[in-house]
Amino acid sequence: MNKIQEKKVIAYLGLGSNLADPVSQLRRARAEIARLDGVNERAFSSLYRSAPMGPTDQPDYVNAVMAVDVTLTAHELLHAVQEIEQTHGRDRSGQRWGARTLDIDILLYGQEQLHSDTLIIPHPGVSEREFVLYPLHEIADPGLEIPGRGRLADLIAGCPRRGLEVLSGE
């Protein structure tokens, strides 16, 4: 049973897929996240296509960012989204940055900074990856402060699009 905290926190989740109909993967994951106990959707970005970060012999990724109000702790949220990844066939035994059916990252959890064996918040790539910053900027206040990294508006000003393409609005 979850220990639900009383205070709501705004969390931002990064979603990505490049296997098994990525657009459908993200749409289904969005609905599944929104149905979690202790989670309420605030906003969902457009879908974006980007080249893979790792090995180039894999399909392009489709990415989005979702803002949610949560009463779960950061670790409870991590556990819940990892269960969703598994129901989508996520295989963690492969190569780093390899192809995947679904990847859900906790990008931000309020203004918390957390570093444990299983979770780092803010996510290590949040301040430099175009496929995270542009969808985040679309749904968040540009004045959003990313703990230890700076303001979202400043970070995006220094981040080239590198071929990032908007697929659709949600």
C-alpha cells in the first residue's frame, strides 16, 4: 500500500519510444499515467520526433513531456512508471540508449534535488537534451527554475533543435 503524502507536487515526466508504434505507445502511457492513484494530469506536450542519442542503427524516437500533480513520493512515482514501462514490454537488459518500446523518466519533482541509487532528480539530461527541453518549454512556465541548472527559458535559449520535429499537438 502506498504512503500517500498530503502535499501535491508538480512533477514533469519525459516519455519516449522508438519501437512498436511509438505514437500509440506514448498515447497509451499517457492514459495509464493519468489513471494512477495519486496522479492527476496537468498538461501534455506535442509529440516530437528526434534522432536517437545512442546507436544510430535504430529508428527515430517520438518524445513528449507530461506535467502531473502527484501526491506520491518521488520513489513511489518511479515505481509506478516503471511498472507501466514493463507492461509496454520495456527490456532493461539491452544496450544503453538503445531502442525501446517505452521510456518514462521523472525529469522534475517539484523543486527537489535527489540523488539515490535508483533515482536522480532533476534528471541528468534535462538541461541539455532538445527532445526534453522543447516539449517541457511548451507546457511549463518559461520562468520555471530547474534546481541546480537554471531557468528553463535560459536553458532552451542555449539548446539548438538538432533536427527536432514537432509531429502533433495533443
